Amino acid sequence: MTSTDKLRQVIGEASVSVAEDVLFRSSMDNLRLSRLPDAVVFPRDEEMVGQVLRLANELSVPVTARGAGSATTGATTPWHGGWVLDFSQWQQLHIDPVSQMAYVQPGVTVQALDQAALKHGLTYPPDPGSAKYATIGGTLACNAGGLRGAKYGVTRDYVYALEGFLPTGEFVRWGAGVKKYVSGYNMRDLWIGSEGTLGVITGAVLKLIPAPESRQTFFVRFLLTKSVPCVQLKPFSPSACCPAHWNFSIVSPLYVLNACGNAVCFPDMQVVRFCW
């Protein structure tokens, strides 16, 4: 009897797939390097997650947790085979507008969380640049930063509590759904960014902040010199105002459309985009 056969006995046939198309979809992320797992598990609840991890630990089977697979580092690729725990359907989400907290499962996307928060005048700032696809579980596992990190910080700055399972299958909860929690070792922050090496995240309590009244984007262009951009960017230092993110790009030549819809060519320019 194989390890996957034992897995079926423990959690049931319906939660385990060895179909070729399912295995292939779970074999890679956006790095596009494929390593097929032996099986993909779709856990129904937290009890099943614990069962899978206890059995995997007993049989020495590698386990890879997976959300949407939007990472570009191979972090969700099952390099050593084994079982993939697929949390893409774990999408329960609750916003508490009074405490400005969100209670989320790992399969909730960053975009879905932010849109739900905006209905209450709140926002979840971390944006890994793939908010439409990236799941909260994945951003917690890699401590995602992203485009707005210079102003708002990274994922770790917006986590009050985590819960999940150790590799041996024991349930744990790190932190609490309160703004002041200073007791004991800070295992919560140790888990954030650990890429699943310390355990599997099944839930989180996240910090929300008031949404900005408006968001603005504009472009500034400079001639290609080494000194001008540095001098011109001084007014945007944190002591004055800090953009949520800015992008630098060199375009040679730069073509833009004027008000009449005609293309206008500028010489070599450095373009800076600011977003508030």
C-alpha cells in the first residue's frame, strides 16, 4: 500500500486527487518549473489539515501548502514530490469595522480583502503587485512587500494573529485579535516569511487602516542626467509627503499622445511615476 492509499483511507477519496491535470496544475508556480506531486489534497476543514500533516510526518512524506500559485520563486513547487495541500477554496472573510481588523482564511486574495475593507472605508495596504491572484496565505508565507511598501510597510506590519498547524499536526495560534499583545515569544513574526518551513497557516487576523480619501497618479519626466532626478525628488522625502509607490523607467525615445490624439516624440527621458 502506497502513502497516497493510506491518505485516502484516513481522509476519504473525495478530498484526494491524483488526476493528471490536477497534479500538473499543482506542480509549479509562475516560475514555470514543474515537479509533479504524488497527490493533491483539498482539505475540508482544519481537522483534516491536522490529519494530513500527522500522517505525512509518520510516513516521511513532503507536504507543500498552496494557494493560487502566483509566486515567481518556486516556493509552491513540490520539489520533492509528496502531497500538495490546496487552500485555494478557503475563502472565508470577515471585516470588523470597529476594531479595524479582518479575519481571513488563506485562500482569500489580497484584492478581495481590500475590496471588502473599502466597503467600510478601510484598506489593506500590502500589495505584492499581483493582488488579483495572490492569496493571503502566500503573502504571509513570504512576507510580501510590493509596490506600496515604501510608504505602508510589508505584510508583517499588518498581522495581529496567525493560526495553523505544526509539521507534526498540532494546532497552534500565535498572537491574538487585539492591538496590544506582548506576552511570550513572538512566534507570529517568526512564521511570517518562513515560506511554510515552520508550519501551515490556516487563518489570520489582519490590521486594516482608514482608506485614503483619494488616490492620484502622475508622471514626471527628466532629461537623462545623473544629478537632476536626485535633486528633483527631494521634495518627496518622508518629511514632506511620501508617495505610496514610485516607478522609474528610461524610455528612448518617449512617445506620448497630445490632447489632439497625435503622437509627440520627446528625446531620451527618465520617467518617474508617483502614486498616492
